Amino acid sequence: MSKRVVTFGTFDVFHVGHLRLLERARLQGDYLIVGISTDELNRSKKQRDPVYNLAERMEIVSGLRCVDQVFAEESLELKRQYLLEHRADVLVMGDDWAGRFDEFSDICEVRYLTRTPAISTTVTIEKIRSI
């Protein structure tokens, strides 16, 4: 029986930190499912529009070898429902979220992976603006 891994993110201005996290998430099981924040959810979380729209971000992420499936994450409050719908065995998140998703340990294993140091979408956007 395959182990299903679910992770979530915006994946805007895709960078090597995103790639490394997704590759390591895939190593946690046999099938990687990625929930990608909708444009509206990104606006509410980060108070800014994403650079790339949801369809573009879904196309980028689904094109990666390590990703088996993507879906639109419309609400942070629906995480439990998404994990159940996708039959998650493991929830993987970056360690910047450490402890924030432990409540789901009753339905799946929760693992936090170390982020790639000094790389983030915000830093990347600021770097582009300064050029």
C-alpha cells in the first residue's frame, strides 16, 4: 500500500527552496499531493496578490517529477477536510510552521522539514525589485 504525502503552499515565484521542500516531501512517501493556495487565500494570508495566478502556479508545480497531484486550497480552515479527502498518511510542512499543524496528528503523521536557509519568495521579490 502506498504512503500518501500532502503538503500545502502558495509556491509563488517558484525558487530552489520550493523545489527542495517538495523533493524532500516526496521522499516521505510514495505519492505527493500538493495543495496550492488560491489567489484569494494568498491575498488574505499575505495581504498581496500572488505574482503568478493559481492556474500558472498549479501548472508549474504539477510539472515537477516529484509531484503526483495538485489541488486548489481555498481555505486554511479546511485543512482537516483536505487531508481526509486526499487520504493523507503524512502531512509535510516547512519548519517555519513547526507545531502549528500538530492538531492533525489524530488523522495522519505530521512532519516539519527544515527550510532552505536564506531563500523565500519575499526575499526573492525584494531582490528583483532592487535590480
